[in-house]
Amino acid sequence: MNMIMPDVIKQMKARSEPITLLTAYGYPMARIFDDVGIDIILVGDSVANTELGLESTKYMTMDEMIHHAKAVSRAVRKSLLVGDMPFESYQKDISKAAANAKRFINEAGCGAVKVEWFKYCPEVVRDILDSGIAVMGHIGLTPQTADELGGLKVQGKDVDAANKIIEQAVVLSGLGVFSLVLECVPDVLAKIITETVDIPTIGIGAGPYCDGQALVSYDMLGITRPRKPKFVKQYADIYSQIENAARNYKDEVKRRVFPDREHMYTMNPEEALKLRQSKSKG
Ligand code: KIV
């Protein structure tokens, strides 16, 4: 089975077929998401927070993103694999954007890259598209530049702010991005954008009117335990399961219950006796 192409994601909007996106940062989870038929697997720079314990996605490097993207890529057979361009790969020096996007494709086997809106986003998107690489845009709350947006907060809450985000959507879709992530915006704004552009909108904290939905896998699986945003629906409580397992393991080792005979290797008794005798002679 081949990887879903960006054009197929575009066609899903025309067919009114909801699009699913989950983030993955390593092989095992990506394998499961691909097997269940998640349409898009994003190697998100949210790996900074979820896996690496960093305060901001802004600190992710290109080399670190490639390392994770390669691991995810080994698992992906069907889903569209999207590499999330880290801040340093295009916002620090826009002339490096296309070359860095190419690394996601050539080194990690991604089918597209994602870039967040910032001042020079249109120039960057144009360069990457000109190099033949499909681009997913990301507007609304853009964590890489959250400092300029007043923090990790809902965006587009008044008419002026909402109009700016609509404008960004129109610019990016006009340039030819194949889809748009809308993060943390009111449902009415997401609806207007979804009806305005002919490419799919994929919401995360953007309500039900988008063409697709995204979630950070670690949030929806309940792997980490920081305060989760209102929009996150938790479909599992993996944190508690890991906590219980670790407690039970500790308890059994301390009480010398583990390992038991079922979880160990034994030697033929004759050989064991010979071994002991040879050691006691010496
Ligand atoms: O990095 C990430 O997880 C993302 C999602 C919010 C879509 O960009």
C-alpha cells in the first residue's frame, strides 16, 4: 500500500470525508496509527514538550526533527507523513527553508512539510512549493511565535484578529498549500475559513466545522499529566497504566517476587552441579 498523497487529502474535502491527523514521534506509535488508517501522521515539533521536556517548540533543531521523522517513517506505509519544520529551519533564516524541507523528504521519507504562519511565511511557502514539495500551512495559534501572540491562547477572538487569520488562510491557499491546520480559534472563525478556502482545514481546538481534526497523540492518550487544553479529548489514560506498572514492578523486585521461574532461564541440573563443583574445587 502506498502513502496517501497530499492531493488525496485535498479530494477528501470535495467528498466531505473527515480527515484525521495525529502526531507521532517514534516507531511504535506511528505503526499503530498507520495500521488503524489515520490519514495524516505529523512528526510534530510538539515532540519538544511531549518527549524532550523542553518548555517551547522553538528549541527544536532540524537534526532532532529528522531523527524523529526517520523513526516514524520506518513505521508508515499508508498515512501521509508530514514533517513539521522547526523554528530554526525557516524562521531564523528564510533562505534555508527549501533546503531544510528537502531534508524531510529525502532523508526521512516525508510526503509533505508543515510551516507555521509568521511575517515571512508567504515567501517561505513559495520557495518550498517551487522546489516541488507539498506544504501544509498552520495558522491561528502558532506555538513557535506564541510570545508575539500573548502566549498559548485562543486566537482570533475579535473581528480584527479574526480577519487577519482569514487573510492568512486566503494567502496560503492562493499560494498552493494543500491544507491548513487551524489551531485554537473560535468555531465561527474556523467555519468561515473552511467555507472560504477550497483546501481542507484541519482543526485542533477549532471546533467541529473544519474538514478534519488533529490532536497531539500524547494529549489524547493521556501519556503526560500537565494541565491539558480544553479542546483535548482524552481517549485513554496511559499515564495511570504506566504508573501502576512501574509501582507493581518496584514492589515485586523489592519483595523478591520478580523474577519467578516463569521469567528466568535454568541450566540442566547435571551441568549446574558440574559447574558448582568446578568452582568449589578451585
Ligand atoms: O507540533 C504539533 O503537534 C502541531 C499540532 C498542534 C498540529 O503542530
